[in-house]
Amino acid sequence: MIKMISFRGLFSLGVAALLSQAVLANEGLTPAEANTMVKEDIASAQVMIEVCPAIIGKNAKFDQNTQQLIQSYLQDYSDKSATYANIQSDTEYKSILNEARQAAKETSPDEQKSVCDDVVNYEHNA
């Protein structure tokens, strides 16, 4: 299994990779490992959805961009019929999400605000 990294690293790296339009090469990973990485990315987005409104207030651009993030992550999932809703019931996802929530509690408010602001300012180039 993929070694879990801190929320701070996952959160920042996941957003930074997307913001820079970088594509993560899954070469050398098993489908299960690649799926776990997708679940980690989706969990970080879900934690942003839970945390950011308290930091930046209700923001339609933030809501739209987090949904774009999630849809972008789902494109890399091996089961192309998977949705955000069915990932929610996955046992591994629930564990990853709990770890991400715990790590978010350990992340400084300044770091959290910075990531939330990055998501608000993200411009999706479809």
C-alpha cells in the first residue's frame, strides 16, 4: 500500500499539481495503488469542502473549483463509472478521509487559508 503522507503535503501537493496542470504519471503503480492515490486526492478535496467555508466564507467559485478538482481526480480512477458518491462508501476511502481530517486539524490556519485561496483562484483550462 502507498505510504500515507501528511495532509499538509497531500493537500498542498495535490492542489499545486492541479494548479500547474501537471499530470501525475502512474507508471509503475498497480491499479490498486493508483486508485488509492485518487482516493487520497478526493479526500483532500473533501476536507477542503469541509474546512474552507469556515475560513473564507461561502464562495461559489470555491464550490465550482472543488467539484472540478474531484471530477478531474475521478478521471484517473480505474473504474470509469465511479462517482464521488460511490467513492464515499468505500472502506479504504473512509480511512483515508479520516486521516486527512486528522491531518487538517494539525495544519496551521495560515496554511489552510493559503490552500483555500489557491482553490478559489484556480482557473480550469478545459
